Amino acid sequence: MYALVDPEVRQWLDVGAEYLTAVGTVGAVIVALYFSRKHRREKISVSAAIHYSVGPEQTLAESTRLYGLTATNVGFATVTVQNLCWRVGVLRKKVLYVDTWGLEWPTESPPKTLRRGDWLTVRLPQEQFIGGLTLLLEEVSKHPFPTLAFRSLRAGVETSTKKRFFARPNWDVVKILREQFDAFRKKAPGKH
């Protein structure tokens, strides 16, 4: 035998069920919109490291040291990498663009369109990389706390939609930057 439910209680149960159904529908729409946008989001993984170019019959000690920046598309959207850049600063971040015109080393250069899994690798001989650091080192030395600004350095890329992606350089690059920064500070007296 079934127990009868009071009509007033039944009305509250019906209203509660309709409310839960509406909340569930709105939630499903939000989740669907989130996942549909995920496929259009740009996402690039950046790495900055020292590479070695070993020729035939050369040892690693005789090889050419190269600064390399690699940008890999790890998102679902197709992106175009337009520029290479550096970011300096913690609270007031400043972006400095790298001039890639006239690269001496045979390398890829922006702009390059990347589909999911594609990458752009720009390599410069270490001497050319060091020669192009003057503006970056000047910007770091202008900062009120140069050591903090130096630690905040990030290498990165900018896409055609003006989104930027950055990463901390690996320890080989940081070592070169540290040596150049120390030498730069010694050349410019009174700017410590």
C-alpha cells in the first residue's frame, strides 16, 4: 500500500525538483561553453637554453655554443608567433622585443604559424646573443632593485593576437646573463 503525500508537501517537492533541474541545465551549459572555448585558447610552452652544434669530426668541446629559444604550441588553437621578447620586473613588468633581422646563424625566425605540436626554434651563436644583450642589461640596471629585476627575467614570445608567453631561462643561460650583467655593472660606475 502506498502512503499518500500531503498536497502542500507534494507542491514543495515539485518546486524543488524544477529548481534542481534548472540549476543542472545552467551548469551543463556553462561546462559546454568552457570546453568549447578551450579549443580556441592559445597555449605556448617556451624554453630558453644553450644548445651545441657539433660538426662532423668535432668533439663537444670544439662545438659551437648557441642560445636557443623554443616555442611549442601545446594548445588546440593554431597560433602565429610574431616576436621574441624578454620580460623584466615583478610588479611593473616591461617587455623588450628581440630584433631577429639579419640573424647570422641559419635558423628559423618569426613569424611562424604553429599548429598543435609544432614548434619554432630560434638559435643564435653565443657571441651574437651576448652582443644583443645591451638594451636588456640597461633596463635591468635602471630598476630600483637591479638584483630583483635580474631574477625576474623571462624569455618569451608574442603571438599575432598580442598574447605573450614566458619562461625562466635554464641555468646555462642564467649563468651567461649573470656574467654579462656583472660586467655591465662594472663598466657603468655609480649605477649599482
